[in-house]
Amino acid sequence: MEAAIITIDQLPARLPRHCRLMGVDLGTKTIGLALSDIERRIGTPLETIRRTKFQADAARLAKLAAEHKIGALVVGLPLNMDGSEGPRVQSTRAFVRNLLPILRGDTAPAIVYWDERLSTAAVIRSLIEQNASRARRAEVVDRMAAAYILQGALDRLASLAAAGEEQPTDC
């Protein structure tokens, strides 16, 4: 199946059972990644990729997606607070468009955009409440933001499953 950009509501019909999801928080300097469990209940921080060049960044992302048998990438869409799309959204969409050909193949993951407004702020607030040092916050914030984005999508998928959506065969 070719990699494709789909909506979260279209994902259950396309997603094989026991395939993980990967959350992606695309920043200008880093890419935060998170991984779901095979039951798709919990998003856990995975890794932070230091951005260099698109080809290297995309290759690392594709390699991790293949290693973890990812069924879909949940990419945070940095909408403005009023819901409009600005330059960061355009940059994110361009990254994904360029990533699609790299994810070709029978096991290519689907790509779903997820509204990421305030995800980083929520993560930073949580880390401050935990008395994490500024250095520690800088080290983990991107992958924790990816987990926050991923958890929102996982919760939506759970509500779709509760509404009776069927799931295809195993990954």
C-alpha cells in the first residue's frame, strides 16, 4: 500500500491490527518522535532527531518507521491559535509531501495530521511542575511533545473503536 495522507477518521479502516503508530513533532531544529504500544493505547517518547538535511532526516525517520513496524505517522500540525495555517504549517506540509516518496513500498505507513496547538506548552508546564531542570527540559521536550500529539490521536482512535469501527488483519 502506498504512503498516503489520510484523516484520523479514515485510519482505522487502513490500519492493520498490532501496527504501532509514531508521533512526529516537526520542529525547525529537531524532530521529536514517540511510539505507541501495539495495542495503540499509550504514546511513549522515543527519540529526538537533530535536523541536518532533509534526506538524512527523512532517512532516519523512514528507518525507525520500518524497524518499529509503523502503520501510520501522526504528524503534529502547528496551526495558529485561531485555527488558521501559517508558515510553519506550510513547512510541515512540504516536509510530508517530500517524505511520501521515501516511504514507498508495501508496508508504507499512512500519514495523519493532528492539531498540535499548545502541545509543547503543555509538556513544558508538566516538566516545570516536576521540577525538571532547564537542561533536562530542553533534552526531552520534543519527544515528549510528540508523545502528547500521539496520545491525542490514540484517544481519538479509541473513541472510534468504541463506536464500532472494524479493524483489519495483523500488521
